[in-house]
Amino acid sequence: MKKYPFLAYISICLSLFAYTSYLISWDAPEISVYRTELEWLTGRRVSGTYNVVLASSAGEFSRLSRLGYWMLAGSADNTIYLQPLSLIPNLPRTLAHEMTHIYLAQFSLPYWLEEGLVCTVTGEWIGRHEKLLGSVEELDYTQMDFMTYRAFSYSCWRRVGELLRIYDFNELVLNYSRSNSGSVF
């Protein structure tokens, strides 16, 4: 049996159904570089397989994910929701971004810290610039529009970069986890 490239498989599935569902694993070759980054950051072995729901339209994405039409992707539990492929500039990075959110959920970190760590793993802000927001710890990302959320994500990445120059991942979890009663820096 012939092996189909990753994107060709997804494209075929998309053309057959309104939305499609498939599984993605940290063992997928397209994701391996991100798994390596996440393992280096956390000092832990990373594994897992997740359900991916690929929407056929932005409206369907919003209906399925309950997220704004302007989001590229989102995750809940072990499911990743994706916009149509034509809207996603880098599918492996987008999948890795959401897979990292799912992996980091076990540490019960505040969302700003989780988003910053995810962006560190995926490297999506390297060489790019957005407006820098202050006090990301106090902002409610659920009430943001597209441009504000971009600035929020960028600002989280920058803030986490500052913290990672001082503390390692385990120290961040110890001090920021909502399941710990430890102090916050």
C-alpha cells in the first residue's frame, strides 16, 4: 500500500465529508521537532494521540469548537478543532500548538503562562512583532478580538521568555499552578 503524504490525506478526507475527523500523535514525523522542543522545555517524555476535527468552513468551525470564527484552531479535552486547511498557513505548527495546550493542561497553569509556553515550543513569534501588552496576567483572553488576541499571544510569549531566563519549567509549575498553594513570583 502506498503511503500518502500528510496533507494529501487530509485534503482527500476534506473533499469527501463536510468536516472530517482523524487522529494525530506526537509520533507523527511532521510534529517531531515540536515534541523535541516540548520535551526539552519540560524535561519529560511527551506522548499522546488526539482527535482532530477539520471544519469545512469558518462557520462550521465556530459551531463545532464554540470559538470565534477568526481563531485558526482550538482544543478542548483531547480534541483539536481546525479551520479549513486553506486558512491555516502552517498545519504542523498549528497542530503542535494545540497539542501542546492539551499536554500542558495537566499542570493547571494560568492561561497566559500556558500560551507563552506553547508559543515558545512552536517558535511562532520568532522574528515577528506585535503590540506588547502589559500585565498579561490580568487580561481576559476570552473577551478579545482578533488583533488584541494576537498582541496577547505575543506578549505572553515575551513574558514567558523573561521568566525562562530565570526559572526552569518545574519552578514555573511549582509557583504558578492553580493546583498548588505555592507563592507566585
